[in-house]
Amino acid sequence: MKTGRLEAFSDGVLAIVITIMVLEMKAPEDTTLQGLLTVAPVFISYLLSFIYLGIYWNNHHHLMQVTQKVNGKILWANLHLLFWLSLIPFVTSWVGEHGHYYEALPIAVYGFVLLMSAIAYFILERMLITYHDDNYALSKLCTNGTKEYASLGIYLLAVPLSYVNTWVSIGLYVVVALIWLMPDRKLEELMSEIEEH
């Protein structure tokens, strides 16, 4: 089967997830700078989560651009990814509501959801590669998986570290986001080739 419905459904779910996150943000009760500063932790956790969702949406879009066909297993792998991404508003709200990011459990659970999202995306990639032939463009891109393995390693380090120092864990989550914000040259070249044909 073709990828159209999978793409449309995934885009819809991610749009709803972002909408839920926006609705979780409440305006300050007073109109002073001090009142605005009281909601800063919620905004910062929202910003990081929005960036993560943007990264997943962007990569998922590229993934589908090079995908020719999907099967039932791939649909379930995609739903598995969407399940973990749909938990991001919950953990974002939980982290933001605890003010100054000193509580270990919300930071650890936030990292666990990011870890499971990364694992789910990795599984989806591998299922797509095994379902296509050797000429499949994605198999050429995923030869070493450096970014994927580095991200998984950082998450595995950051989750337990949240019980030692929450700021170190938050810093590591930011590092992973920065790694993925840098565009992959091979991917950009491949996308240009596909558009030319």
C-alpha cells in the first residue's frame, strides 16, 4: 500500500499533540514582569518539546519522501512512534509545573519518553529498510547510524543522571536536540536527486 494515509494520519496526530501543548500553557494571572517570569519554566519546557516534535515531524516527512510502500507492520511501527510522541505534552506539562527543574522524577520521565520515541523511530526506519529492496534510498542514508546511536546513548545516560543533577540531564536533552537540528548533507543531496527525477 502507498504512504499517503500514513503520512496524513501522522501529520494530524502531531498537529494535535502540538495543540495540546499550547493549550497547557496558561497566561500569568497578573500583567507584571514578575508574573510573566512565573510562567517561564512552562514556556522553556514547551519550547524544548516543540523543537523535538519539529525534529520528528521533519525527519518523518523526509522518511516518507523516500518510501515507496508500507505494510501492516510498518503501520504498527508508526503507531508505536506516535504513541510515545503523544506523551510529550504530558511530560512537558509535568516538568514545567515544577518550576525550577529541581525534581528528578519529572525530568527522568521526560527523558524516558524521549528515549522511547527515539527507539520507536529507529524501529520504524529498520522496518522500512527491510521491506524495500537494496536500492532503497533510506538504506544508503542509514549506513552508520551515528546520530541515532549517539542519541540513544545520551538518553540512557541522562535519565539516571537526573537523580544526581537535573540540570545536567536537561543539558543533555538539549544536546540531542542540537545534534538533530543540524541538517544531514547526505539526506539533503538525496532529496534533491529525488526531486530532479
